[in-house]
Amino acid sequence: MRWRDYLRMLPMPLRILLGAMIVATGMVGVFLPFVQGLLLIFIGLWVLSHDIPAVRRWRRQGSVWWARRRERKRILLDPPRR
């Protein structure tokens, strides 16, 4: 089973609470050296994106933006072949 399958087994209120707690821990972790703040924020938003449409939309837009950015970089860095 994949992680998202385990996540779907949890009730929706528990998933939302878990995601919010991970995001809050990440916000605190931005200022503390022993907690990976940004990583926790992204993981928390991923958990929240399963139940909150606005977060799902932001995550999807970010994924599309990142894929387009990588494609543009690949095109710019690869020399044309003859």
C-alpha cells in the first residue's frame, strides 16, 4: 500500500487536524534549527490537499508550474541537434 492509501483510511476530520498540526509544526520549525520547517509545511499541505479543494488547486498549480519550468530549462540547456 502507498502512503496516500493509509491516509485515506483515516476519517476526514482527523486528516485535516493532522495536516494542520504538521503545517503548524513546520511554521515553528522555520525558526528552530533542529526541525525541518519547510519540508513539514509542504508535507502538511499535501495531507490537507486530499480534503480541501483550495489546497488541492494550489498543489496542482504548483505541480504544473514546476513541470513547465523544468521543461523550459531543459529546452534552454540542451543544444539543438543536427
